[in-house]
Amino acid sequence: MSETPSAERHSRAKAIYGLVVFLLVTAHGLVLFLSWLIKAVRPDWPLRPLLSEEGVRWLFGHFTDNLLSPLLVWLLLGLCAVSALRGSHLPGAIRRLRSWPTMAYRERLALRSVLFEVVLVAAVLILLTVPSHAILLNVSGSLYPSSFSASIFAVGCLTVITASLTYAIIGADGKKSGSIFHILTDHADGLWLLPIYILTRQLWCMIAYVLG
């Protein structure tokens, strides 16, 4: 019995993912070995081998520091936002806006609350960025680079999370509010990105250490 198209795509995606992880792990091994080999053959070159006392101490002592970056925060916030959006079924409710009169009262109330939150966030951002001497602008009065550009992704994710939780809680139709917070993680299908991030980030830091 042949696989369905969706199952075939899933199998192909798993194979590609496994290949990417294998290549990244192999690259880690090559950097470890080549940094030691090149330094042993050409000790006059300004390279720092990872297979040395100093290199091993760096690998163990800076592993956590290497992973700390804004990208990791964005990744985690993005995963929570997508999971909350999917778990709350808010996109489906937005698509049903044409049938607004036939919606249940709790659902209409939940959508009004979500709209209020989104408008409130947008209004606050406008007040903090549009005036000539707005707080979130940089010293030259532009949006990039500035506190606004550095935080807009996080603010967007937090807005999506808040709106999704609001819709899920108000429109829960009798469900326990405490259990609704599981939607922040139960639908986070993008967790497969975390190993890719960890391996890629660590590889970058290893190369920077060897060359630095």
C-alpha cells in the first residue's frame, strides 16, 4: 500500500531534517579535529585549537553563553505565539466573522476583547514612535536601529499570545481556564527548530573561537 501524499511529504521532511542534523554534527567534529591538526602542523598560525586545555575549558565553560542570543528569545516567543494561536482556534473564529450574527455570545465577546487588546497595543506603539521625540526612536529620530526595531518582534509575539489566551479563556464555553494555558506548548510543532539552532549557534561560536 503506497503512502499518501501528506505521509510522503512528512517522511521526506524527516529525512531532510536528519540529514541537516547529521551535517551539523559532522561539521562540529571537523572543526574540532581540523583546529587541532592545523595548529599541530603550523603552530605559527594564529589559531586556537579546541582540543587543548584552553579549548576544552572554553567548550565546557561557555556552552550556555554561546546559546544566549536574541534569536533564541525570538524563537521561543515565536513558538509560543504559533502554539497559542493554533490552540485557541482564533484564526478559525476570524474566518467566521461573516456569520457574526449567528455566533455565540461568548465568542462575540471574546473577539471584541481581542480587538480591544490589539487596538490598545497599536495605539501605545503609535504614541511611542510617531511623535518627533518619541521614546522608542533612536537619537536621530528614526525607527531603525532603535528600541522599537529591537522589540517589535517580541511585542508582536506577546500580543498574539495575549490575544489567543483571551479568546480561549472568554470563549472557552465552560472549559477550565487553568487548562487553557497548555495551548502555549501543546501545539508548538516548531520545536524541531531548537536542535538546529543549538547546533548552528554552537558551530558558529566554535569557528569564531578558533579564528579569534
